[in-house]
Amino acid sequence: MAVWLMCHSPKGISSKQIERELGVTYKTAWYMTQQIRKTMINDRLGVKLSGIVEIDDAVVKSDHGKR
């Protein structure tokens, strides 16, 4: 649920808001948000999105290397 909240909050979401929404302690909410952010930026596999990427109702097109 924390991942969903973070991904569906256009302006971002604070650990304090995660605490309220999920009914967990602030320490737990802070730890979860830190781990989720770290995972989102982790590039261990070297895989990056390219081409046409479809997310929910949005379509984002990338022109990298297509010229």
C-alpha cells in the first residue's frame, strides 16, 4: 500500500502521511519510504525504460535512439 501511495501522489507523500494512512508508527513509515525510494533508484540490473511505456492510463513515448 505504501508503494501505491507513493506512486499515485502527484506531489509526493511524506512519511507522516504514510503513518496516518496505514496506521503504522512514524519510524516504520520513514523506514518504508526510504527503502522504497532506494529501490526505485537502484540500477543494479542496468535496465532502463525505453520505447513506448504504458502505465495505468498514461502512455509515455521515448525517442532514444529512434532517429
